[in-house]
Amino acid sequence: MTYKEAVLELDQIMADVNTDTTDIDQLATKLKRATELIEFCKEKLRNTETQIQGIFQDND
């Protein structure tokens, strides 16, 4: 999964929750998935930041 795909899925989950299209039986499942996607995105951002810092350090 890419960062962009994760964000798009998160956007869809939030739209579903905000427009009341998610029934109560699916709410916990969707929110759990949203939490997983958020953690995935955070990790991607941390890894990218580390890579960028490495590039700048290599150039010094």
C-alpha cells in the first residue's frame, strides 16, 4: 500500500462516518481500520524524514 492509497482510504472512512452512511455494526471496524491506516502513514512519514535527513547528511 502506498501513502496516497492509505490517505484515500482514510478520507473515505471519514466521509462515511461524517455522513452517517456507516451503520453502528460497522463503526468499530471502520475506526479500527482508520487507526491502522494512521499508524501506517505515520511510519511512512518517519521513514521518509529519515531518508531525507540521510541525503542531506551525505551532501555535507
